[in-house]
Amino acid sequence: MKILVVFHSMTGNVLQLARAVVDGAETSGAEVRLRKVAELVPPEVIAAKATLQAGQEKMKDIPLASLDDLRWADGVCFGSPTRYGNMSAQLKNFIDQTGELWMKGELVGKVAACFTSTSTQHGGQESTLLSMMVPLFHLGFVIQGLPYAEAGQMGMEQIHGGSPYGVSSVSGPRGDRAPTEVDLELARALGRRVAWNAGKLAVAGTEPKPAAKRKAG
């Protein structure tokens, strides 16, 4: 299995989730690429804020994602902080560049999953995960959620993320609250599930052909 983990992160919280997804996929025997998307925030804005500078420093050695990474992968995990209940403009910008892949159906039948981080408990985690899936359906991905078989997401002992729609965490208003161990274990579980299902679909072979058109009458 070949798994791509592609993400956008500002302060490093989504990056931590991404690395845990990578760990989970690798433990399933997958070959994994970790890729970031291009930053759209002006450099002078980042330079003026220490937390953003620190976040960029953590990611400086991670390559930028390309369309060839998507072509290479059997499964893709997309990660983004929430922006008003949706993915960030940076990740959407990357997805918006996949028109040629859509035209050729190059992503049809590949597995995809989503993960996110919000500032507050009710900051739009589920709406972000669900809205992230919309363009993925258009591209033909088979969407992988996080079933309640992963019982960690049902714990009530601490604040943590996790839902049937994907992995999440709560980073706090200043973005300085790291993902909990529950969040990271759920991210590892998502990586394992995407790798396992991507492997199953790759063995199963090509997509079924469209049904023939019926004749009128």
C-alpha cells in the first residue's frame, strides 16, 4: 500500500496528527509520504508572530505536495485546521489544482480520510470533516471514516477529539494545546484503516465499468 498524508498546519497541531496518521499507516506495512501544502499567509505576517514562526520551523523539511503524489498513492489522508467550519484555504487551494486528475478519473477508487484541529470543543470539527469530503467525492475517492469500533473516541474522562467522520483535536484559543494521547491514537487508527482498505481495494483491481445505456422503448 502507498499512502499519502497531505496537510496544512499553522502552529503544528495538525502536523502532530499527521505524523500519528503516518505512524499508523506504517505499522500496517504501508509506504507513506508526508507532504504539506503551500502556505498562503504572507511571510511578513508569519514573521510577526512567534507561534507561527515556530510552526513553520517544525515543517521546514517536509516537501510540498504535488499532483504526482496523488497519482502515486493508493490512499490519501487530508488534514487541515478548521476555518469557519471548513478546511483552510491552503488545503482547498491544493485540491482545486486537481482538475486534470478529475478529468482523467485518476483518483477514482482510491481511499481517502480527513482529520482536523479546532480552537474550541465546538469550533466546527464535524462540519469541517464533512465539508472536506465534498470535493473528495467529486474526485471519486472512497471515503474512510472512524467507526466506533475505535472505542477511544467514546471516553468522557478528558477533552479530546474524534468522531465517526474522522480524527480531530482541540488546540485551544492560542493554538498551544497539543493533541491528547487519545487524539494521537485515533489518528494512528485512521492511518491503519486507510492503509488496510487501500490494500484491499488495490488487490480487488479496477473500478467497475459504467452500466450500458438502455435503449428507448
